[in-house]
Amino acid sequence: MLIAFHQLPLAAMFLVVWSISTAICWLLIGLVRFAVPRMGYRLSEPLPIRDSLINACGALFALIVAFSAAGIWNDAVSARTAVQREADAVENALVVSAGLPDEVQSRLNGGLQAYLKDVIATDWPAMARSTPLDDKVYDQSEKHLLGAIDLIARQNRALGDGTSYSPLLGQLLEIRHARLARLAASRAGTTWAQWSAMWLISTATLLLIIICHSHTFRMQILASQIYVLVAAAAYFVVLAHDRPFVGKISIQPIAMQGLVTQSAAR
């Protein structure tokens, strides 16, 4: 369900998060104003709830948001590194393949070009949908890479002393390692445990704000709405950056597209 939020335009994403937060806020305000008189208190008198609880819960919310943001940052760095490693390894393989016999070079370059095109046309849309890693949609591009590895492995004798074989095979294996790292990064993100903790802590903080200001209706509304705006902004930032390959500011296959253009120009 969160993938639908990730794929929204940024403005729409913020409005949805803010609207949901506001709806929860008004629900809590209604519940508090309904419950207080039935607990034996007047709405005009302050309740015996200390403001320090708000500070404690607010600090915990900030801590869990910072913890989640740090993980998101590391995931984004790992994803970008994996994509660049993959593109560099493909480019190196194309350069090293110049030492192969013409027929083998043509087959290898054709296989790598097909791999790049399938990565762009198949892998990236699948990662944008957060498709599970065991889905067969990823087999389409992988078969071209495995075919290239098998081709070079079978050419060991034809390559004589193997001076071209070893570095080329190493680059092909590096492509596969970087590919696996890229696919793993596509499934990274904030866990359900983190989302649950953030929601529970932020809702508890909002509830305390509403309770502590229940004796002044205008201040209750003002304080709760300010907190809702701040919390919605925090959720928006986490959602916008949560998945490296999902959303409007996700990682794009620019390096792969450049290699396809270069290969076609050769």
C-alpha cells in the first residue's frame, strides 16, 4: 500500500500525508473533548498531565525519524554505488572485448547491449513497482548476462594464454555482483516496524498536546495543527526518499542509457 504513496507526485504526496494527519488530529480532538467531561473533569480546567511528557515523546519521535532517515540515506548511497559499479563494469567489458576474435566480440557486444536494453526496459519499471526479487520478470535481462559469461568461459582455449580472458570474465562477474546489489537495494527501505513506531509515537505526542491544551479550545487547535504540519513534513521526507528506485526523485538508468547510445555508435 505504501508503494502507492511513493509513486505520487511530491505535491500530492504531501497533501495526502497532511490530510490524513489532520483527519487523525480532529478525531483525537473530538475523542478528548468527549471523554474529559465523562472522566469527572470540566473542559475549562487544566488536566493533571505534565507538559514534560510532550517533550519526551517529541524527542522519541525525532529520534526514530533520524534513525529511519540515516538508513534511507545509506540505502540510497548503496543503490547509486551499485548502479555505477554495474555501468562501469559493462563499459570495461566492452573495452576489454576489443582483444577478442571478431565473431566472439560481436556476440559478446550484442549480448551486453541486449542486457542493457532489458535492464532499462524491464528491470527499472519492475524495481519502480517494488517487484519481489524472485519474480521471473528479472530473468529476461539476466539470461543475456549469463549467456555472455558462458560465452567467454567457453572461449578459454580460443584465447590462447588467457590474457584477455581473465580480466574480461572478471568484469562480467562484477556486472553480476553489482546487478544483485542493485536489485537488493530496490527492496530496501523503512520497515513496517519503523513505520509502526513512528506512527505510534507521533500519535501519542499529538494526543498529549491535545490533552494538555484541552482547557483552551483555540490553543488546543493551534498547537495540534502546528504539530500535525511538522509531523506531516517529517513523514513526507521519509516517504519521498524511502525507496531508491521508486517515486519522482528515484534513481534513473542514465548511465545505462548512455552505454546503449555509445554501443550503438560503435
